[in-house]
Amino acid sequence: MPLWALLIPIAAAVLLAAALLVPVGVVLAITCLAALMGTVIASVHHAEVVAHRVGEPFGTLVLSLAITIIEVALIVSMMLSNPAGTAALPRDTVFATVMIICNGVVGLCLLVGGLRHREQAFHVEGANTALATLIALTALTLVLPAFTVSAPGPSYTVPQLIFAAVASLVLWSMFVFVQTVRHRDYFLPVDRPDDTRAHAAPPSNRLAATSFLMLIVALVAVVGLAKVLSPRIEAAVNAAGAPRSAIGIAIALLVLLPETWAAARAAQANRLQTSLNLAFGSALASIGLTIPAVAAASVKMGVPLALGLDPKELVLLVMSFLVASITLVSGRTHVMQGVVHLVIFAAFVFFALLP
């Protein structure tokens, strides 16, 4: 294991502890930002070691699940610290996650893979299964609350919220079962299902265990540093005159950096199936775990929760799913499809900052 992969997460954890104990000035903020970027790269390295050891598609679940659990902890802690001002934070963060993954991450992977390999192949069955599950999850949690009439505003009543939380858990759990057990072959790399790392020998159990431990340290440092820097991000958002939803976008961008880097590297190495597994698995885990967690916090603590999307966001969501359905229909991709997704992502960011 390279020395930098061990030292960077440890240094980031030390900086996180320092930032929690002393006021964050300009120098410390810049240092934390640099450590955040370095820890993202280190977390990707450790995730790839673990993924190589356990094999696909289990490997792609490691990074997705770990990041999502920490993201849930971050959102719930912010909700409990400021209930009135964060009622829409789970919605904004989850919606931003879906848009970043379906357009930003997928578009980047298709662009990088298309430029390097002209065309890339993937399993239609696996991609369409993930997309169908994502559409159902998103409709239940982000779309329907804008149209129900039992509760005022874009919110669910308590029974409706409990139903949405249970349905989210059922859909996510069933998808994981299908991905890892029932139809595992749908999510394996095309043309080489038993060799996902170009015939390289898998790491030892000791090395994989060390990487798994360092992955947890790195992810905690990433999200912790993101939380430390979030007041400055919020101040920058307010100074720019952007809406509060931009804070959710900033949080989602920071948290998804490791998976974006890993997915782009996989696409560059002509492993598009791995990229799609990472991308859609992250989106599904984000909704399937975040919504039940924030629903439990809302019901138990009496924290207000606004889930329904605005009309502009609904249009962007429908367009994203329509284009994604067209992209995934043939089992092969090229550079133009990546450009289309990236343009939609640019539109999402632009209209979020200038509504």
C-alpha cells in the first residue's frame, strides 16, 4: 500500500479534530479544503482495493453504502441542530444527488469513455433495473408530496411518511438482493464477468482489511471536513445571492466526490458497467437510506420535513429520467450521450443558482 494512502486520511482526521476544537480561520479553512481533496483521492484508492478483493458487484456497494450512511448522519445532525431552517435540506440534498449522479456522473463517464474508447458496452438488464427502481423511489419520495392534499405544503402526513419510508427500504433492499444474489450477472462487467481488474491478483485479506478501515477513516474525514467548511459555503452562497437550495447541492457535490472520481476512472479503463453500478447504486442508496432516516427523525423529534419538488425541479427530473431511459436502451454508449447528460447537469446548476 502506498504511504500517501495511509498518511492523507490520518492527516485529514487530525485536521478535522483541530477544526472542531479551534475557530476555523482562513489558513485552516484552506488547509482543510486541500486535505478534503486529498482524502477524496485516498478514499477512492482504498475503495478500489476492497472492491478488488470482494469482486463485482459487491465492490461497488462498499463505497456507495459507506458514503450514504455518513451522508445520512450529516443530514440528520443538521436537521436536529436547526429544525426550522433545515426542513427542506433532505429534499434538496437528495434531489441534488439524483441530478448529479444521473447527469453529472453518468455524463462524465460517458464522455470520458467515449473519448477514450469510442463506444462502450454494458448490460441493459442491470442498468434498466437500477433506473426503474430509481424512478419509483424518486416519485414516491420527491414527486408525490407535491400533489397530496392531506398535509399543507409539499409534505406528507405521518402515515404517508411512514409508508414512503418503508417503501423506500423495501425497494432498495430488493435491488441489493437482485444485484448481489438473484441476478448478479446483470451487473458484472461485459465480456469479462470473472475478471474485473485486468487479471491482477486480488489483494490479501490483511491488505483489504486495512484498506477498509482506512476507507472508513477517509469517508468520516471527508464528510466531517465538509461539515466544517459548510458555514463558509453557506456564507458564500448568501454572498452570491443564491437560494438556500444551493447549500444542498454543495453538500451533495462534496460527499459524491469519491464516487465520481472512482466512476470516471472505471469508465476510462473501459469498465462502464462498474461506473453505472457506482452511479445508480449511489443514487438508490441515497434515497433508500436517507428518506427512512430523516422520516424517523421527523416523526420521533417532531422536526418539520418538506419533500415535494417545485415545478421547475420536476421538469428537470422528468427530462433527466427520459434522457437516461433513451441512453440505456441499447446497451452501448458514445460521446454524444455524455454531452447531453452534462448539458442537463449544467442547466440544473445554472437554474439552481439563478431560479
